[in-house]
Amino acid sequence: MALFLVFRQQGGNLWKADRPLEEQVEWRAHADFMDALEAEGAIMLAGPFGGSGEVLMIMKCDSVADVHARLAPDPWTRSGQLTTTRVEPWTKRLGQLG
């Protein structure tokens, strides 16, 4: 397993920029999906950047293709509310995750 930085962008027809995450369409289904990936150890850290609409995740997966495959069933991926814009292999040199 390797670590990857995953950048995702909020948007799409269903995304309401004037509403918090918890008020977006399919919030509960998305949150449950992400919680399951975190419980499995696939997501190490995740969260939105300030008000940019961009999200950064650190994921532990076998490959870039595995990252995309793991995120494909996310309700917000399927609806276009989150789009993966960049996936980069990452080598952690300092600190502890978790």
C-alpha cells in the first residue's frame, strides 16, 4: 500500500455553494461512505480547504487506479458533487497520521 494526496472539487448541478456540507443533497449517504473508507483504513485524513470548494484527502491505496475505484461508488462522485481533480503519490517524511 502507498499513500496518495487526493484533490477533489465541489460543484456540479446539485451542489449549493450557499449551503453547508450537511445540507447538501445526499449528505448522509456521502458521510456514511466516507466513514466506511476511513474505518477500513483507506482514508487517513480528509477535509475541505477554507471556502475554496476544494477538498484534500490522504488515502492509503495500491495505486492511482485503486484511488479512483475506491471513490467511484461515493454518492457525491456519482452525482458530480465532488470531482477528483488530481491524485499524486506521496511520501510521508515527518509526523504521525492518526
